[in-house]
Amino acid sequence: MAGAVAVATSKIEMDKERLTAEMAFTDTDSVVIKIRRRLPDFLQSVKLKYVKLGYAYLCKLPTQFLVYGVAAPLFIATLINLTGLRLDRVPDLWTGTAPLFDTATGLMGLCVLLVVMGLYWAKRPGPVYLVDFACYKADDERKLTNESFIKMTEESTEFEEDTVQFQKKIAVRSGLGDETYAPRGITSGVLTVEEARSEAESVIFDTLDNLFKKTGVRPEDIDILIVNCSLFNPTPSLSSMIVNHYNLKPTIKTYNLSGMGCSAGLISIDLAKHILRVNPNSYALVFSTENITLNWYFGNDRSMLLCNCIFRMGGAGILLSNKPKDRNQSKYELMHTVRTHKGSDGQSYDCVFQREDDKGVIGVSLARELMAVAGDALKTNITTLGPLVLPITEQIQFFISLVKRKVFKMRVKPYIPDFKKAFEHFCIHAGGRAVLDEVEKNLRLTDWHMEPSRMTLHRFGNTSSSSLWYELAYTEAKGRVGSGDRVWQIAFGSGFKCNSAVWRALREVRVGPDSKTNPWFDSVGRYPVKLP
């Protein structure tokens, strides 16, 4: 009964957001332009179950509490009774007037110590290090200016005049600059599987060559390979393409994730973390990308046209390790991953959907409810993450406010935790300008915190799951990452999913002006730029 009430309450909240989205429409044809541009205030309606979930993650396993909080003290107390150890003789350690332990007590105490230490090391998850990462940067001939995009759209015979004007308006407001990249197949009009493979090979191989060069790790040393690409999944797979090209060892464990949207990069990181924990002394290689060539929409359904305007070519390779010897050379340690999946709700599942339009042209449609769905997923994710990362003072104030409102039904202003006290750097998926503006407002961030995301959107466009790594590369290129700094990566995508990863810098990260392995090496000096 309680579960049914909770579901009904959640549905009412979502329906309110959808009603707001519907009311924002003044022109039924302008599906994307008139979509609600504000995220719901997801900190105003926090659910207690997600707070409890966060504390459950914090405690990890109840058995650990039983072992260290209950069983161990009881075991020690029993030993004291059995051995006749007298605690009132502890001061004798300093006076030396009498021995504190007899032989039996000493041996028993040593056994207890070894058992407790063994339990601790057996249950303790091993650290996962980010050795280094690399982002794809195409040749200048692949650059697609806004003027070139508009010209290409106008010259296409597939778009109607009002659709062309619609895309022009989106391009102007998108926040993209004139140095984003598009694959050859799009600019030449050759939309074949061969061209799509060529795009994938260029992005993947150029990036991984740089990564192996940066780290000094040989391809044959890789033990685990995870590739995520939502919309292009050929046979053989992209992971097999990498195995073949670099002649990886036959025992390598490979995974190829598809259809998981812009948040798939952090899903890959989370998967790698869990695999590394059961495969000690291993390297895991993660590659995140999206393929544009066969996924450009040549139709006139406005709900599908936004992808043409903001998605661009990109990819990132990330090398993870659980080898103790790699700690000194690694940049970051993975502290937390939190995944949120709202696919059980029909509206959340449908809001980003690949389908055919009424003319049979395939594209990815964005529903009117997208911003409401994104806000709901974001709210759930940060509520779960909060107990893991927020300082105790912030947690106490938040908890008191929550109890007043949820338990005592008091009409008090909700306390919004200050996540700036938990993180020094924020990498928020550069999915679009409006979303970034609303995340900044809801989390009370500054322009400085949002700069990596906005500048990545301007310089490289929305590169899907790899955009978070361009943002972190920007932060490094600016020389902002110091030892001990905490980085929050957050992304959301189809399904609907919202995922977070928290990293801690193991050392100060400096990028020299001649470091060509950083995608910002030749342009970071011009940034930040003022956006219109």
C-alpha cells in the first residue's frame, strides 16, 4: 500500500512538471525550441528513500558493521575473561613493576590482531587508479563552423524551408563555436558503413596511440577492454576492432556497451571498477565515443533535429589500474560511482527514443518531458551521492531541514547543501546550454565552476559520453588541479539515466604548453570566451 502511494505521489510530481512543459508551448510545430528550458527545482522535493540509499552506500555492507562494530569487541571481551587479563594493570606498562601479559595472553592477543587485520584486508575494496586519459582531436580539415553547418543544411535537398530556418535558430542558440569537428561522411554526403567505420577507426586509433604514448603502457599489457558507443554497433564490434588493430592478448576480457546514451562513459567506468576488484594487478582500458556518420537526421520532424545541431565528433580513452606500483604515476583515484536508472517509468524510458518519422527516416527524438525527466533523475542521483561526499556539517543541516519538512510537516525553506564544499572541480555533461545554466542555478555554482563544461560545448560541441573528459582536460590545461582536489563528473542520457563519478587527485597535474596529447594545447590560451 505504501509503495503504491509513493508511486502515485511520484507520478503527480512528474505530471506537474509535464504540465509546465506543455504550457510553455505557444506553437505546436516548434517542438524543440518551445520545450521547457528549465530543470525542475529538484532540491525542493527530496525523497527519503534516496537519502537512505546514500547512507547504505556509505556503510557498504551491514556485515562490515557487525564484524568491526559488534563481533570484534565481543570477541576481545571474551578473551579478556578467558585469559584473566586485568585492565587495572595497564599503567604497569609505564612503571614496569609487573608484566602486563603472560604468554597465553600475548599469543591470544596476537591471534586476535591477525584475525581482525585479515578480515579488514579481505573486505576492504582495493583502490582503482586513473593512470591517464586522452581525448580525440581531429585535423583542421574536419572543422565545421556554424556558417558551414548552415550552408550544408541549406544545400541539402532533404530539408524543407521552415526546417532549415528552425536549424539556423538552434545553431545560433546552441553555444557551439566555429571549431567543432564533423566526420568526412557528413560533409561529403557519403553515408555508408565504410565511412562510419573510417570515422570510428580515426577517433579510436588516434586517441589510443596518444594514450599509450603518454602512459608508456604497452597494448599487450591491457587485461580488460570496455567500449561504449550508443548508435553505431557493427559486426565485428568496436572492441574487436581495437583487439585486432593492437594485437591484444587472447585472454583479454572485452565488453561492448551500446544504446546507453551520453551517460555510458561513467557506466563503463563503474563496470571497470567492479571488474578490477575481482581481477587484481590488472589494467583496464575504457573507450567512450559516439559515431555521427550514420546518425545524421535527414528529415523534417523537429523533435529529431536537435541532434544535428549540437552533436559532434569526439572520443576519449581512459587507462585504469589497480596495481599498487601505479599509484605514484597515476593522476587520480576513483572514490565513488553512483548510478541512477529511471527506466521503470514509461515517460522516462520514452523521452529520448530512436525511431522512424512519418516518412520512414530514422532519427533520435527528444520528448517534451525531457527537462522534467532529467531533473528527476538528477535529483535522485545527487540525493544518493550527498551522504558519500558532503561534509558532516552540511549533512546535519540538510538532514534537520529534511526531517522538519517530511516528518513534522513544517513549512520551512529546504536547506540546499553546498556541493562546493565537497568538490573543487565540476565536470557536468555538456549536453546543451540551457541544461548547464539550470544545473548552475540549482547547485549554486559559479561561472568558474561551469567554465569547463561551457567551453567544451563551445570548442568541441556535444561529444556525447566523452564530453566529461574534454572538460577534465580543460581543467588540467588551465593548471587548476592540485594534489587532493576532488572532481565530480556527472552525466545523463537515454533510458533515462543519470550517473556520477568522484575522483581525487593524487598529485598536482600540470600540462605544458607543448603537450600535444591534451586536446586544448593549442587553444586553451584563448579561453574562456564570452558567449553570446
